[in-house]
Amino acid sequence: MHPDIQEILFSQEQIAARVHELGAAVAAQYAPVPSSGEGPAGRPLLAVGILKGSVPFFADLIRAVPLPLEIDFMALSSYGCGTVSSGEVRIAKDLGTDIAGRDVLVVEDIVDSGRTLACLKRLLAARGPRSVRVCTLLDKPSRRAVPFEPDFVGFTVGDVFVVGCGMDYAGRYRNLPYIGVLKPSVYGG
Ligand code: IMP
Ligand code: MG
């Protein structure tokens, strides 16, 4: 275990098993229903990874979804200064894909206050997609400041700050293969 980590919440094996289940749930959501002839639009599912935190989860998840699928990425940053999010997101890197009429699955590392994804969903919905759903590796529902419900959740956690599997503290620890809690001393104590 990394010396800065106090406790491992989810091991690499637990994450891999859960990602496999999520892939199956996503596939079931978007799979065509042969008997009724109903199903997704003619275009493949568009999986949108939110940079940078979703990268490891995104890479694993898309390989666990046995459906026709395309990928794209967005990078977001919060408006304003300071440590408290203003709730408005700025698109730092936009999609290269026209999502009109498309089924869009946004893939994020963690939902905390819910501000980022609530805002992003509104931005994307304005572009006329067929559907927009959100899959997040972690959810912290107790921290919600605005109403927001992800469609697919890997794990639910309490009010703790976690790192690993894409999630960072000051840009570090994204490459840890597990999800853990940092030692308080790392925060400058
Ligand atoms: P929110 O849901 O708009 O508050 O913001 C979610 C973003 O905050 C995530 O994409 C992360 O970048 C960051 N974040 C929230 N909680 C954590 C955490 O425990 N570890 C690392 N990043 C976090
Ligand atoms: Mg993030």
C-alpha cells in the first residue's frame, strides 16, 4: 500500500468485479429489444469520459459493455476562484461529436455536490440528444448540494475524501489501482 494511504476502501479486485457488473447493467439499458423491435437509435452508444478523473474507470467500463459504442471526451472546470464550486461549469475541452439524436452515457469518477453533473446534463440536453445518462464510479449522496441522481453507480461512500483509480489530491494518486483514504498528514497537517 502507498505510504500516504490510511485505508483501502475498495481493492483493485473489488473495482474490477463491480465494473463488470456495471458494464452488464449499461448493456441491458441500451440493448435492443428484439421482440418489440424497440431499441436504441441507429447510431452506437456514445460514451463520454470526463477528463481527467474518469480515465481509468472509463477504459475499464467501455471494455465491459458489449454493444456498438463510440467514445469522446470532455474536460470541465468550475467558474470562479476559491475552493467552493460556484456550480457553473466551463467547458475546457468540448466534444468532437454532434450528439443530436444520440444516446449519450457520461462517465465520471465521483459525484459529490452534484453541481458539475447537474450543470453538464443541462448543457448536453440543450444539444438535442436522444438520451443522456450518467455512470459514476463513486457516489457521495450525503454531500449533495443540488438534486442529482446518477443512473449507474459503482460504489456509494460517506463523506470522506478518496483518491486512486482516477481520483486525485493536488493532481496526484490517480494511478493507484485501488480507492483509498489519504492520511491526514498529507493534507499539510
Ligand atoms: P461535484 O459533484 O460538482 O461537487 O464535483 C465532483 C468533482 O469533485 C469530481 O469530479 C472530483 O473531481 C471532485 N471530488 C469530489 N470528491 C472527491 C474525492 O473524494 N476525491 C477526489 N476528488 C473529488
Ligand atoms: Mg472530476
